[in-house]
Amino acid sequence: MQEQFVIVGGGAGGLELACKLGRKLGRARVTLVDCRLYHIWKPSLHEVAAGTLDIHQEGLSYQMLAHDNDFTFVYGALTAVDPASRSLTVSAVTSDTGAALLPERQLAFSALCIAVGSVSNYFGVAGAQEHTISLNATEDAERFRLKMLELLTMAELRKESQPQAGLDIVIIGGGATGVELAAELREASSVYADYGFRKLDPARDVRITLLEGAPRILAPLPERVSSAATRLLAKRHVSVVTGCRVVDIQPGSVKDAEGVTRPADICVWAAGIRAPAFLATLGLPTNKSGQLDVTDRLNVSGHTDIYAIGDCAACPGNDGKPVPPRAQAAHQQADYLFDTFVRRATARPAPARPYVYRDYGSLVSIGQQTTVGSLMGSLKGLSWFVEGFYARIMYISLHLMHHQAIMGTLRTGVLAVGRFLVKRTTALVKLH
């Protein structure tokens, strides 16, 4: 009997693995399971939230990708895994009105890869989960965008009678997501003003505050990158407050440990991530953060047929520290598992070497025109600082490389040209 390969989670790593395996082994042997119907590259969610990227143009249907890459797509969420029988349970699917669309299903596997990503970690901060928006998925980004449009409209209507009317946006967390969102929102606010919100002064009336608990933003990156990002945000009239520990969030306000209360019409939580809670219910070994505990071969500890990659996997790095939750790590792990699974499918020995994470550096988008970051050299500890147009081109190329992995070179090129032309024939921000 031919081995069956099931991947749960259609994020960067899981989808790339499914596409490459499908093209190699065929739809009868490769299945992708996801609780959503379309894929978006998660690092672009800040653009969706700001309205500079239309999810209905950017999103890629899993069913289309399954057809084009010759794998099977199963719609639903993972709810249980039975290692003994090598089977998993996929949840039933219902409509918004509660009507049954798909029943609960059982899938058999020879090898299972869990790649379900991460969710926000609120660290027990009062009101954080209830009164903030986190950019974990497309629906979160769309909810933010629609809320912002509503508040901009209300501020525009009040402007004549209330000269101070405006919009206070507070972003908690000065990592890549928080920094990129702050910069994108500032640029987008100027565009919104051109499209009918003319009574609002973007720099004065759309007040953006970025709060970070560490002494500097982008703390995991080199200090030069952090300094450049701080300088570029200041030029864009974004208020950056470091060493600020948020302790309480209520509708309309954010309070820190020093007792300072800041107004917040919209509050975004970008202060940390953790593994999805349901992983702890599967009976598989997890660490204190809820991530699946995996070996240096990416199989879940104690299970030779179950693997995990990406943010949901606690993978040991070659420096003794866990592999960081980055898209480049998921991409590398997908490549490693592709080789592993193809070897299994062809009855060849497993790879001789374990998975080793290689850090190629990090790039952070500061709006649509510039990017800052560092590129890692081949020598340990060596890096190059990059900023401006060159860095921006490299940042865009990362997205294109992901599309190339799941769509091929020709279609990626056509898609890039098509989106370039569409952007020049439609509004610069999504207004509906």
C-alpha cells in the first residue's frame, strides 16, 4: 500500500510542503487540511489591516492550489490524532447560520505533519484578549480595517463641531508586526485623506502610538536596525514609547505599569505569540509554551510518523536555543521534510543529517517605499545592515519566492505584473 502524507495547516511552511509533495507524488498520496478556504502570506496582514492590500485579490484558494499542484484539500480543523491507528479527526464545518456543510471526518496517514502556526499570547494582561485586535488571520486584519474606516468617518463628520476630533490607534508590541503596521497605517492615513477624509490632517488627527516593553523596538535584531526603524517611524509622526509595560486595557484606553493611561479608539495586540491551545489536547508532548516538542529530525518526540514545523513546533537549534518563529524557518523545515517524505515514499533511508536552522537575516517593512534589516553572512556573527530601496526590493522578493514555491515561476511572474497593473487602475486603499 502506498504511503499517505497528510499536512495540517496551510501557512507558509505547510502549504509549500503540500505543493512540492503534490507535484512529486500526486493527489492520491498528499492531503492538506486547513480550517480556512484560502491562503495569504501572513507577513502581509499588516497591509490588509491598513487597507493597502485587498485580501480578495491577494488570497489564494486552497482548492485552486490543490488542483494546480496535484494534492487533495480537506476543509476543516484538526481535533484529534490517534498515533496507534495512524489516523486523525477533522471537524465538521457549519455555515454562519449554523447549517451543516461538512460532517466530521477521519483521515488515515502514514506520515503526518502538523503546521498550524501560532496565536497571540496575552501574558495575562487584563482586558487584552477582549479589547484588542491581533493580526493572526485575514478576518482579524479585515476587522481592524473596517473599524478604522468607521472611526475615520465618525471623526470626519465631527470635525467642524469638535476641532480635536481624530483617531487614536495604540499598537502594543514593537516587534516586526507592530513596527510594520505603524508605518503602513501612517502612509495609508494620508491616502485615506485624499479619498474623502479631507477635514482630517493625517499627521495630527490620526494619532499612532507604539508601545514596547523592552528598552528598544525590534529587540531581537541588531541595534542599528532598531535605531533606523525608530528614526523612520519618528519621521512618520509615530510616537514610540519603549520600556512601557501594559497592565490593563479597557474600551477606549490603555494603562501601563507607571499609571499612565492613553486614549485608544483601536488597540492592536502584537506583543507575542504562543502555540494554539488545542495542541495540548492531542496527547502529544508539548513544552511550557504549548509548542509540540520535536527532535532535530522534526518528528514529534516519541513518534516516528508525526512531525511538526513552523511556529507550533519547539525545534532545537544548533546554538542550543529554540529555532525562532520566522517564515524563513518554516520554509527551511518544509524543504527538509520534503526530502524526508520523498525518501519515505521511495523506500530510501532518511536524510543522513539533522535539520539545521540557518539565519539569513531579517527585513522589516517601513511603509511602501523603504525597508530596514540585516543580512547574515556565512561567518557566525557577521551581518550587513541594509536600508532603503535595495532592502525594499529584497523584502518584496521574499513574498515572490513564497509564491514561486506554491505556484511556479511563470504564474508568479504573471501574478506580479497583474497586481502591479491593478494597483495603478484602482484606489490605493480599499474603501469598502
